[in-house]
Amino acid sequence: MSNSDKPDAGTDYDALSDWAENEMTLPTKSATAKRGREAAAAGRALLDRVGGRPSLDPDAEPGSESPVRQVRLPKPLDARIDAIAEQQGRSRSAVLRDAVAEYADAHSANA
């Protein structure tokens, strides 16, 4: 996806963040483009001003944050998740959220 093919900023935050982190290119001699720690600090400041990313929970109060979980994966499983995300045109986070939801549904006390 080129800079001109970036996702719609108003609808698909996962695709937009994936594009910005992996595919967006900055002009090499830009006077305004930020890189590295400076870019990270500017991004955090912007998110603080606007209340952060929207919550994944549609019923969440404005400004609330979605919980974050981290998991270490074996390389072959990680590669499979990347392949699924690529095949479906989705972010790795979206694929993992769906997988965890399916597992929780199958293994919850109410199942």
C-alpha cells in the first residue's frame, strides 16, 4: 500500500496503524517528518490530546482504554498468524483478537 493508498483514517484504525508502522514512507530530506524517539514522543502526545485510540469495546466510556495482553509465540505459529492476516487483508491484532474470542467462547463456563 503506497502513501496514496493509505486506509481511511475514519474507519479502520488497525489497518491505518499497520500502514503507518510498516508501509508508510517519509521523504528523506523532510524538515517536518519525525523519526525514531522523536516520532514516538510526538505520537504519544497526539494520542494524549485526542484521548488515545478508540476503545475496542463499543460500550466503553469515552477515553477508556482497551486492556493490552502480550504473548510470546513460537516462530512457526507467529508465521502462520502473519500468513492468515496477509491472506485476509487484516492486521495481526485483529486475527489474534478473533482467535482469543473463539477460544474463550469454546472454553467458557457458559459454553
